[in-house]
Amino acid sequence: MSDLLKPIGGNAYRGKEPIEGVFVDSVGKHLVVGQRDQSKRSGASIFLGKVGERVPSTEYFDYNVWLDAEFPHVVFIAGKRGSGKSYDLGIMLEGLSATDGNFSMKPSGFSSVLFDLQSQFWALGGTLNGQLAADVAQVDKLAKWNVKGAVKPPVLFLPVGSTPITGTERPMTVPPNSLELEDWLSLLGTKRFEAMGQAIATCRQVAVRTKPNFEIADLVAILQRPQQYQDLATFQQSTFDAVLWRLMALDETGLFKGGQSVLDDILTPDRCSIVLMRDLPEDLKAVTVAVLMRQIERAMSRHHQQRKVAARTGAPDDRSKPSRMWVMIDEAHLVCPAGDKTSANEVIVDYVKRGRDAGLSLVLATQQPSAIDASAISQVDVTILHKLTIDADIAAATARLPAPLPSSTRVREKDISDPKLLVRELAPGEALISDSEASRTFVLRLRPRVSPHGGGEPML
């Protein structure tokens, strides 16, 4: 880690107040955000980049900035399109999936899953091509920064009915019996106490009672013969018809089929999983996220509770699941909006509340921070904020900085005290990073990635 070189050139920002409250290794020139135990260096951390500012009383410019990965975190990343927010997700996934190198420090047993709503992370773990225009600058920066190492390629999951990208994807379905009532209500576009909501709730109860591993076809069969079930005697035929049409449309997508869940694959230790979701309609994206996050939280909670019991009783320690699990959502405002709630909203909020004891971290990235459910980011302890230009988004994002902004920052010969102006000044690859234990927010320069970034500008 100490062989990380300083970037060449570039003007530093100049902050007014010192940076305090974070773990600092002055000998190796490392600074760790998110670390709660200040007595020693975190046993697991991800190299994010460099301190991009100078301050009068503490000289941390060009110190290596690491994100603690040992303590469960809720990380919020915001920035306009092209500012680098998705690139940040790639940096974190690389750090969690590193097989060697100087950009990651972690024990075995760490896993991650990314809900890739735009299907742009398929290239993670691949090899950079110095002859390809899209990779030339990245290769040069890696040499300049002296970032070295390799990444274990992720497992790509593709919902059935979607168009393959690499041909290596594993097909993924969502078993209908894994859907909670809120998922069905979201899919059918109804509410719990409307006629359709009551009908699907009752129909689901009948299906669970008569055939626990039911398919959509079984729900359809129940609604086509309601006279056989006393529970359905009070509903009108028009209500059944409305539910039936929607159920048959869902069945035609091919996504909701029984079979083995991908949960065990995702919860394999030392694995990065990416769910490619671009081709899914928005409501199906939200339901897919809701189902898998609910399953992950429940499975990991049980697992860690059993490990705690085993530690006290002398039973064998079960290492069949990850010791730490990171769930990441790109374009999170699409599945967890501030306006009309989806079935994922409540699941994400619950995950945030329960995740610490289960070793669960959450990373939410968005280009529209004003459009995301405030409850989902109420427990954020680390924020990475890139350039934004819309006042409502700047206000929403700066409100979620867990540490204060500097009272004044000198930027390219200008003294800026207005947060809106400071956020607008950030260049691509620059961000404000904020840690709940730090004395203030400071400027971060993000490191180059060691594997290709599937996003960016279209090729000519």
C-alpha cells in the first residue's frame, strides 16, 4: 500500500478548517473514512483515491483515502450524469473483489451484489486494452498512480426475457411464492384495501394454503374457479377479471417462474454478483430488488445469529455465507422514489435499520438525490458527492452530508462558502467525501479503475 504514488500535477483545493476525526497513518500517508475504532488500522478497507485539498494546520494533501469495509455502512453517492458516481461503484466492487494488488485490504469472506439498472457493469473484472480509445487514459492514469492488482470477475445474472450482453450470464427468475403481498400490489398497480388488492391478497392466501410452491398459473386457476373457495365468495367477477388480465400479462414476461432462487449463488463467500436489469420495466426492477434484498437480509440475519450462538456454546462456526455483504443499487431513485412508493421502498428502509447486526452494508447511487426516498438515506454515515447543477438536487444531497462542509474553500483562485457553488465547481473524478465521525467534509480525487468501465460515452 505504501507504494501508491501521488498523482502528477493538478491544483489542490484549500480548505479552512483542519480534517479531524478520521483514522490517519502519517507514516504510510493513509487516511481511512468510516472507521469507528481509532485505536488501530481497519482490517478491511478499499482504496478510493487521494485527498484533494490542503488545509493550514494538517497537511493531508495526496494522502491515500481508504473506505473502511469492516464496519457495516450506509453509503450515499450522488452526482450528475458523467460526474463519476457509477465509477465510484466500480471502485468499491473492485476493492471487494480484489485477488491481489495495492488497492484493497481485506480478509476472505466478503461478498457483494450490484443491482445494475442500466446494465453497464458487465465489464467489471475484465482486462484493459491499451489499444482501445476508451481505455487509453485509464491505462495511463494507472501507471501514474501506480495502482496495481487484479479483480475476480463477477457472476452476471440476467432476468429471463432480457437480451444477453456477454453470453456468459446466468438466467434468473423470481419464484412467485417468494413475493410478499406488497410486491403483488405493486405489480398489479393496486392498494391493499381496494377491491383488486383484497382479491389478490385472498387468492395468495388460498394458494399458500393449497400449494406452497405456487406459480402464477395456480393463482389464475384459483381466480377462474372462485366458487370452489369460500374465501372468494364476496368478490365481483369484474374484480377477478381485472386481476386475471394483469396476472396473465406478468406470466408472459417469463420472469416469475418457480425453481431454485439465485440467493445461494449471491450469498457465496468471496463473490461479486451483478444483476443486469436494463431490459426490465420499472415496476419489475423494483420488485426484483425488493425480493432479493428481503431474502439477503433474512438469510444473513439468521446466519450471524447462529454464529453468535455457536461462539457461546462451542458449536462449529458456520462459514458457508459471507462474513460481510455489500448491496449496491445504481440509479436508486428508480426503485426507491420519494414520490409514489414501490415495493422496494419499505424493504430498503428495513434493510438499513436491521443491517448492522447482520454484517450488511448498503450503497445507494443516484443522479437525482431529490428524487430518492429520504427514509432510505436517513442513516447514511458516508456520502460521496460529485458535481450537481440542479438546486433541488444540491440541497437534497448536501442535507445528507453526515459531516459539516468547510466554512470556506479556495477553488481556482476563488473563495467559496456557498455549498451550491462548491458542488458546481467539482470536476469529473472529484468529489466531496463526508464521514459521520469526521470534523468536516473534504475533497477527494478518485483513483483510476483496474478494469474497464462499461458506461461512459457511446462509441463513434
